[in-house]
Amino acid sequence: MGEYIFVSATLFIASFTLGTAGFGFALVSVPFLSLSLAPRFVVPFVLVYAYGMNLFLLSRFRSHIQWPRVWPLMLGAAPGIPIGIYILKTTEALIVRNAVGVIIILFVLWSLFVRGQKTYDISRPWAFATGFASGIISSAFAMPGPPVLIYLALNRWEKNLTRATLQFYFFFTGTCSLLGQVLTKVLTIQVLTLNLLYLPVVIAGGAIGYLTFKRLSSNVFNKVLLYVLLAVGLFLVFS
């Protein structure tokens, strides 16, 4: 009973975070779930929930997708993925992980205390570069978000456009990851059965998070984006 309450509380907070900010489910859930569940279950267990929620959220924001802004991210991610796998196999992952975390923290501090209200309209080649960097980090550390989040934070688009771009990007990377786990038999019936047990908790957390997002202004949402991004950076450095 104690384990059920602990896992339920973790999943509720993680799904609330995803519903509100558009990302962060794995960031919140994986470290804590690894304390209670067998490590071989945690990644596919979390991926199923994150993928399902991103699919639902994408249906909510699909009318806000601007394809010229989205497709360069997808195109860039494709060649980045095999490079990330190479880095994972041949490089001291902790050094690269810490370096990415430090860059994220410095970016957030600059955005909060130096940048002010200045906005950017970043060109398409930078979108491709962002997707490329995210593809590398996705396959090296199973965390595709940071470069895309920095890109969106620099642009400061209207919140629905930002969320539409986020949810489609995570849908794309999640589909690739899910297919890979199915083909390698990492995702099993046992994992899916466990998913069903906690599904009501995840739905409740995600729904409350989504309703919270709808009440936020674009300025407040961009602040939330930065603070959650800061949490990602701290996680990469200190975990």
C-alpha cells in the first residue's frame, strides 16, 4: 500500500508538470520511481504515460501548429540520433551530461537577470541546429527537451504556439523511442499492465495541469518554462 501511494504521488506530480508546462514527466518521475520500481521497468513505464499524454495534448494544440516552424526541428533530429548513440558508447557520458546542464543553467540565469524583455525571431537554420542537438541528447541521455526548450524560450512565442511545437516534437521523438522499445522487447505486457494500474492518477494530474495552463498568460507561461528548464539543468549536473 505504501508503494502504491508513493508511486501514485510521483506520477500525479509528473503528469501535472507535463500538463502545465508541456514537458518534464520523465524529469520528475524517473529519479523517484527508480527508488521503488525495478530499473528495467522505469523507462518504458514512464515512456508509455508521457507518450499518451503528449498525444492527447497534441490533439488539443494541433490547430496552433505552424509547419514551417516545426519541420526543421524534425529534420535536424534525424541525423543527430546516431551521433548521440556514438557519444553514449565512446565518450564519458557524465562529462557531456554535466556540460549540457551547466549550459542550461547559465542560459536560464541570463534569461532571468540579463535579457530583460528582448525577444528573438530565430531563423530556420537555427531550428535545424536545435533539432540536431536535441537528437543527440535524446539518444545519449534519453532527454530530448533542453535544446528545443532553449530555442522556444529565446523566441517567446505565444503560449499556444509554443505548446503546439513542443507537443509535436515530443510526439515525434516519443514515437521513435516507443517503436525502438517494442522492437527490442523492452516494452512488455508486464509493463503495460502496471501502466493500467496507475492510469487514473496520471489522467487526473494531467487534466489539472492542463486546466492550470489554460489560466496562465503567455508571459507567465514563459517564466514557468524557464524555471522548469532550470530544474532540468540542475538535474543533469547533480543527479
